[in-house]
Amino acid sequence: MNHTRYRFYLINIGIPLLIALGLFLAFDLTNLDVLISDALYNTTTHEFVLGHNKLFENFTHRWARIIPNWTGEAAMIGAFLSFVWPLFRADKHASIIAWMERTRVAQFLQFLTRHRRDLLFVVVSFAVTTGFIHYFKSHTSVFCPVETTLYGGIEEKREWFENFNLLHEAGKGRCWPGGHASGGFTMMALYFVALRYRWRHAKAVLVATLLLGFFYGTTRIFQGWHFMSHTPWAGVIVWFSMFFTAMAFYGRARLDPDYVAPDRARTAPATT
């Protein structure tokens, strides 16, 4: 039991912390971010390669928001409707229930009621994640590449830890971590729902949501609106906010595929 518990926390907390340390050492303590952005910046036109491409902007930034936005809105509507079915009583609303069963509205409402916890988890995890991202943005005051003196702006480039203020806003910069990337990473909420039900494709859901977040964030680098490290940093912050919210909603027993209930462990036959 101890082995599975340690493994669970190592995977879900230890590895993300190691990734965060790697990001800090590889990007925040070096000039790697600037080297990558320099390669995408045209010193003759003083523009980033896709900085003013409207189609690219629409496809990767404006239209792409539909996925997390619609997911969050659908979860909110579903969570609200999940309280509707329990309001009906057979002795008082027989005709309405009969109509809803004929039109399959009853089955839909019953489905939402059964999955109320999951719908509420998606709503709350989206809200918690958004709150954390906005907190770090305002309490680090990091400016985007195009806003810095390196690429034609007026602001000094500084790392997030140089400006970090725990209790108060650090300034007007709002570029770290990547907000657009975090929008894609919030879809990791679906991974934790899949994990709860031991769905065999849960890891595929995780990979898909990670790729979505990296796609969202990386495209902004080509426009000069983020440094490369802003995207994986967003992923780390979203992961922790999602994981701890999922733990609050479901607990380790639901999220750990190797979890064995104590009573089952005591009654399990010994193996030789």
C-alpha cells in the first residue's frame, strides 16, 4: 500500500516538480528564451515572422478558444441541469415525466444527474486554474517579447522570480505564464474525469490535452507575444491546480489505478 501511494504522489507531484526545476535551470537562469525569439525576429522589418498574419492569428488564437470556452460553458449548463431531474416526483408530475421519457429528455437529465460531480469538477477546475494563472500573471509582472526593448518595446525584460510579489500586484506586465497555452491545458480536466472511471484511453486524453496546450502556446511565440518557456510553465501550473482540485473532488482512491482498498488488501489471498 505504501509503495502504490508513494508511486502515485511521485508521478503526480514529484515529476511535475522536476519539470519545473528543469524549466527554471534551462530557461530562467539562461538566455535560451531570447535566443529562440531572436531566431523568429526579423531585424530588418523589426517584426516577428507571423506577427501580423491575420489568418494565423484567427486560426491559432481567436478560433482556437472555442474548444476550452465551449467545454466550460457546456459543463456549466450540464451542472445546472443536473439538479432538474430530482425535482420531479412520480406522484405529482406523472404526465411531465411520461412526456420526458418519450422524448428521451428524461434519459438526458438522468445522465447529467449521475455525472453531476464530474460536471462540477470541470467547472470548478476551470475556475481554479484561471484564478491561479491570473494570480501569477499579476504577481510577477512579466512583459511579452514585443513589449520589451529587445524587440521594439519600451519595457525591460525580466524573469518572473525577479518581480514576484506574494501578496500584491507586481506591475502592469501580464505575460507569464502563457494565458493562451493555459486555455488548452485546462482541457486536462477531462483526463482526470477519464482517470476516475478507469477509462483505458485516459492517457491518450492526457497526451491530446498536453499537445493542445503546447500548440496554443507555441503559436504565440511566432507572433512575439510569448517566450518559449511561458508555455511549459503554464502547463506545470495548470497541472498542479487541476491535480489538487481533482484530489478534493475524487480522492486518491478514484484517481490511482493501483489503489487497493484496505479491507480488500487484508482479505486478499497470500501469494507465493
